[in-house]
Amino acid sequence: MSDRPPLPPFTAETAAQKARMAEDAWNSLDPERVSLAYTEDSQWRNRAEFFTGREKIVEFLQRKWAKEIGYRLIKEVWAFHDNRIAVRFQYEYHDDSGNWFRAHGNEQWEFDEHGLMRRREASINDVSIKESDRKFLWEQGPRPVDFPGLTELGL
């Protein structure tokens, strides 16, 4: 098995790097790419869904991004310790009727010694927004390096 740096134990710098790498992968909207950051038997809780393994992660993300159109995500480290990182995040998307939403959430991550996430627990709430209230206005893909984070956006 190859390592996926940065590896635990995390520092403020490496925790932030790990969160940004996750954000960039999720903003790629590539379920296969995202799944490679997780152990083969990674345990997930996403809202009220519970599942295990990379195959289930790919299936989940395919369903998710088929419904959450125009998805743009920002993650920010909330806390870290040893092999765990807690992040807060927000993302914007619209449904197939053109209704816009901003999702607010928290994730708890636990990593193995190779830097792969073996456990992910996410709590998420969606808030309806007007399209004119959107803040995540960059081209599809990773957030540009000079685009502000959640704190800088006042979120």
C-alpha cells in the first residue's frame, strides 16, 4: 500500500493541506478520484446514510452529483489531533428545477497510518438561497488559490 501524504500525526499546516486536497478532489466531481483518498473499507455516515467501502463511496457520489448541479465546495479545518481532523464546510448547488441551495456541514475524519481516511462522518443542513446570493462563483473545478475561504467570505 502506498502512502497518501500528508500523514498523521497532523500539524495545523498538514491538516489544512489535507482539507484543501479533499476540497479540490470533491470539486473535481470525479467519484473515482475522490474514492482513492479513502481506505478500501472506509466507513461513512453522510446525513442519514451509512455505508462502507470505496465502491459504495463512488455510487453515493454519482447519485449526489446527479442531483446537486453546479456543485462548488469550500472546506475549512475546525480542529485536529493525532490522526483526526474536523472540518466545517459549505457548498452551493442547484436542483434540476433551478432552485439554489447552500449546504452547511461538519465532518469528522479519521485516518490510517498511510494517510487514507478510514472513517468519515458528515452532518449537513441545506438552506434555500436566491441565485443572486451565491458566493462560490468560480469555474467548475478546484477553487482558485486566490479565492477566499469561508472565514474570509464571512460564512
